[in-house]
Amino acid sequence: MGCSSCGTKDGKPSGCKSNGGCSSGGCNRLNVHDWLANLPFTDPAVSCKIVEISFNNGSRKEYFKNTTLHHYNKGEMVSVEGVSGFDVGMINLSGELVRLQLKKKRIPEDSAEIKKILRRSTEVDLQKWNESKSREREVLARSRAIAKQLKLVMKICEVEIQADGRKATFFYTAEDRVDFRELIKLYANDFKVKVEMKQIGARQESAKVGGIGSCGRELCCSSWLNEFKSVTTAMARYQNLSINQTKLSGQCGRLKCCLNYELDTYLDALQHFPDHADVLQTAKGNAQLIKKDIFKNLMWYTLPDSNKQYPLSIETVKKIKSLNSKGIFPEELETEEVATTNKAKEPEPQFVDVVGQISLRSLERNAQKRKGGRQQQGTREQRQGTRDRGQGTREEGRGTRQQQATRPQPNRPSDRADNRGPKPLGKQIKLNRNDQGSPRDQA
């Protein structure tokens, strides 16, 4: 589960810029932190000449000899010996930690089966490698169709093509033995490659696919777990877990690998508990053991015809067992007080009797008040609408008067006379005489 934008350019992821050390593990799974990388060594000739190289984003790792004089750093792309050609991988680990890995996997350092590193990958090598990787999805779909036509009970999980395109490895899962001799012939004729079939389990398939577990983190098998130990339901019983397949099973359909993580702690704690104490004989009947609490050192029992649980200490159980061996049956079980948490209890809400406090008349009054308020509000809205309509009518009237004032008026007779020319002098004198006196006074 790596970054969605982790495209590879020149052998390095171009999305997160982490150079192959993505924190999610998707760029190169199952990495080992080289904590000796920055420590100088006095004698470089004694240093380990074997390098760990990862292929297909860390799903496959192999060891190669560095016979050259070059020093390769983590994240560099190199070309190595392949089957009838070459392959391209990424340097994952170098130095003294490789010797520890070889010792862990029981591979001798001077083994003749370890192949050699040819050179640093050139642009031509990377171009062929990218072309081969681009074919893998198409080959995977076609290989599944061919296996289905032959009616083989198997599932092709992954296809890995060598960088030069001369060899293809098909990883498959199957419950029973599969006769794929005819299948190999069809694959070789169709894809024009040398075919190699490898059977893997359900856990290896889940590691190749990847995903998020129920704990919210990346799957252990696809991030750091490289060895798969057998897991049984007895491990769940030791840890007092309910045998529920839906909760105990992982994405691979098998029991979760994390059931092994705390098993040793439980086994060490259960050593102090008495053996063969599943049944205790009492006067009221046989007490059956339900569970063991390793944190409080208590053993819980139940009596027949009762659902009550009795917590007993380890000393009490040993004492009752010694009495039963002598033929003595105790009357009652001496239970232990189970300490509760010191968390303060919240006060419970008190019951309030509100019957009779609310009558129908008060509800009717409230309804009438709400109804009257709505009517008053509607009347106000109607009045407001009437005022708005009256104001709009007045504004229309004002607009009409303004239009009439700006409209040009026809010429009156007096205006016509003025336009003809100056008035006669006699008429003017006559008018002045009538209005203001004699012409002499005017002079």
C-alpha cells in the first residue's frame, strides 16, 4: 500500500521523493534499516561483497555478488544475471547487515549459486525493463483466461516478467495438486517466453496484494513479516478469546498471524495457575471453570442451575483441590472481591411526576393565542400590502404629471402674433394709455 502517485523515474519514485524508502512500505516492502550505513570501516577489503537486491517492489529479494570495484548505495538500479539474459533490480541492503541476513536464511557466503551484478542499469536497460513491466497486466489477464479454458482448479495471482522479456514467472494458488503441463505449453506459445510456475499459499498471496487490517494498520505480511508460523485455535483459547472465525480470520482467510505475538506472555503467566482445575466439587454440585484472568490472578467458576459467576483466587482453588482429594466438599465457594474502577459515578436523573400539571384548557388557550397571533400578523401584512399599493399608485400619478410637463404644448394665438413681427405703435400706445395714463406722462 504505497503512495498513489509513486511513479518510477530513473529508478526512483517520483511521487513521494523518498527514493525507495516510503514510510508506508509500498515503494519497497519488507525493508531492513541499515543502521551501519554511515559508520566507516577501517578495512574495506573485509566488508561483505554480497548485496541484497529487491525485485517487483520488494515482493521478491535475492542476493548477488559484487565483483566490481564500484560501491552501490541503497536505491540504485542495477542489472544482474538472469535466466538467459539480465534482470533489473534495486539495491536494498549492503554491508555487514547482509551477512546477518545470510546467516539467518542459512545461505553460505561463498556459495556458487549466488549470481553476479553486471553493471549499473543504463537507459537502454531501464527502457526494456519498463516495457516488460507494462506487459504484466495484459499477460496476467490472458493467463487467467487460458487456465479457465482448461478447467484447472487454480488461481493465477501474479506474473513477473524478466527485464529483457525472455522469462516469465507465474505465481498461483491451489488447494490440490494441479497438472499444468498443457498449460505451460500454451503459455510458451502464446507469450513467447520461458515459463516458470511457482505455487504460493494464501498468506503469500495476501502479502503480494496488500491491504489494511482490522487494527487500522497495513498488513504485517506485506510490510515487515517475512516468516509465517502456523496458527491454531488453541492459541486463541490460551488468550481467552472467543472462537469466532469472522473475528479471528485475516484477509487471507486464515487465522491472524498476530495471535502469535502475545502468546508467550500468556503462557508464562499461566504457569502459576493450577493444572486440572476445570472442575471443583462442592456440596451444591460441580463448579465449572469459565475463564482465567492472568492480570488479576483470578479463576471464574459457575455452579449448576445458576448463572452467577464466582471469582476465586489461585490459593483458594488449590485449597479446594486438596480438600477434594481427601473426599471433603466445601459448602460454599470463598469468592474474592473484584476491585472496581475509581471513576466517579454520574448521578442518575431523578424521576419527576408531571401528571396533572398540564391541562387541556391551558393547551387550548395557548393554541388560541397562537391562532390570534397568526391572524394579527396576517392583518398587518394585508395593511402593509394596501399601503404599498397606494404608494405605488401615487408614484404612478407623479410620473404621469412629469410626463405631461415635459410634453411640448401647441402655440397659442398670442405666440403666433409675436412670431409674425413687432406690434404696431398705435396699439401699444393705446394699451399704455389705458394702463398707465397719457402719452405725455409716459414721455
